[in-house]
Amino acid sequence: MRLALERRSERSMLMALVSPLIAIVLTLCTGAALFTLLGKPPVEALKIYFLDPLTDPWALQEIAVKATPLVLIAVGLSLCYLANAWNIGAEGQFLVGAVTGGWLGVVTHGTDAGYWVLPAMLVLGALGGAGYALIPALFKTRFGASEILTSLMLVYVAELLLDYLTRGPWRDPKGFNFPTTAEFDSVAAMPILIEGSRLHLGAIIALLVVIGAAIVLGRTLKGFEIKLVGAAPRAARFAGFDRNALTVVTFMISGALAGLAGIIEVTATVNHLQPNISPGYGFTAIIVAFLGRLHPVGILIAALFLALTFIGGESAQISLKVPLDLTKVFQGILLFYVLACDTLILYRVRLLFAPRIVHGVR
């Protein structure tokens, strides 16, 4: 007796739309069980995690700040995934974008450079992320290497590169030996939208990216090509679309958006380079992309929800004395349920019985 997955003849569109909500409900139920095991009141804990931040104006602004890099990265990842190109290394592209764009902030520090510095940093960040994403794309198209493994392994290279630069050649000599660069000048800082808050211009850039991606996917030939190559590669080949070229293009766009998110995060919230500039945005964005059904608008909504878990996790750490890593547990559980629901939409579970064998005869 064994379990087997049998592909369904038809996919329910209603269930495809509802499954993210089912995954969220299951995540909340599992979270309640976890809090109970930790000896915390589950209802109060879930309220602190998911409801209290929605009633606090400061928390709402912080949710938008946290959602900004998630939206940028997840939109880029969705283009890859729709084209059946699996970029898992957005975290590394995020860090390299911060490094390449932050380099200009380091070299112009204290030089009275003009207002061209910030736009140039944003361009360098996007180019850095795109160049870094090009590596696994070329490995896949030229040598047939798994883009999942190569993009993931490059994350560790990016982390070590950032760590080396901030502890070595770029370290602030006046920083009391901390692994950090000097604070960027004001011309390298992302403009703030609301005085006294951290809500910055990057949130508007993220919204523009969502609108642009929705237009590309819904109303352009390139968007049709991306969806066709991912859904029906043979039909795409007959239509004259080059899968390898599209893999390179989608990887570079994905890397550019991740790199842009990295330099926006640095210039908006950190204002210098240091080893830990990301709480795992590149990996969390994978959850955002799938929770948003790989659609730009859905990604925007999913990013706000995942950002809520970051802010709620910080509140729970203070109020309930639970570890902040519990937030990552929540996000991992959510990804598990999203993938499980998607699997059950495409397949049905069958219980198969092995045939009986009598005297060596089936």
C-alpha cells in the first residue's frame, strides 16, 4: 500500500484563487498550536502578530517599508518562475546590488558631490544585481547547470564579499572598529515621504514596478512569450521563441530588481553598508511570489502580509518574550502550505494497493 499523486484532468480556477487564503488560515492554526506549546496564550499571541500592527499608524508605515524590497524582488522572481527559470539566489543579488551601488556612496563620502549621486547609486545597484544574476543564467544556457544550485550557492559568495568589504577596505576608520562603512552623505539618502517616519520614495518605485510588470505580462508580446515558454515550451519553440534567450533576460530583470531593492534598502533605512543589511528578504520574496500567484497585484498584497509578520514578530518578541526567529518559522510554514495547496490543486492523492502474490504468481 502506498500513496501516489495522480494529475487532475482539469485545474479548478476557484481553488487556485482561494488556496492562498487556505494556506494563511492553516498557517494561523499551526501558529496557534506553536504558541500553545511555548506556553503562550495563542489568541493573544496571534492578535499581537497580525492585528495590533494594523491599528498603529507607525506600524502601518513600517509595514510599507518592509514590503518595499519584498515587492521589488518578488516581481522579478515571478517573471523567472513564469518562464520556468528558477532563480533562488535573489538574496545574493540583493546584497551585490547594495555593494555596487553603495560603492559610490563610499567613494563620494565627504566630497560635496551633487544630487546625481543617488540616481547613479540606484542604476549601479540594478546593474550589479543584473550582472550577478547573469552568472547562473549563463551556466544554465551554456553548460546545462542547475540554476537552482548555482544561484543559491552564489548567495554565500555575496554574503562573504559584503562581510570582507565592511571589515576590510571599506571599513570606517572612525567607526570604533565596527564592521561598517562611513555614513553616506545626505545626497545619497532616499527621500522620506512622511516627515518623522521611515516611509521613503522606494515605496513609490515599488508601486511603479508592480504597474509596469502588470502591463508587460498582460498587454505585451514579451509577457505572452514569458507565459507561453513556461506553460507550453514546445508550442513556444514552434512559435519561434528562444527559451535560452528568455532565461537570460528574465534572470537579468529579476537580478536588476533585487539589486535595486538592495541599494534602496541601504540608502533608505541603513544609510551605510554593514554585514547584516537583510533579514532574508531574498528568500522571503520567494514565498511572496507564490502566495501572490506570480501576479504583480497579488504579489503586492502578499508582500504587505509578509511584512506584517516582520512587524508583528518584533512586537511579539518584546511583549511575549518569544524569539524573533519564530517569524521565519511562520514564513516557512506558510510556504509549505502554499506549495501543498498548489500540489493538491494539480494532483489528487490516490491510495494504491500492491497486488497479492500467491506462490510466485501475481
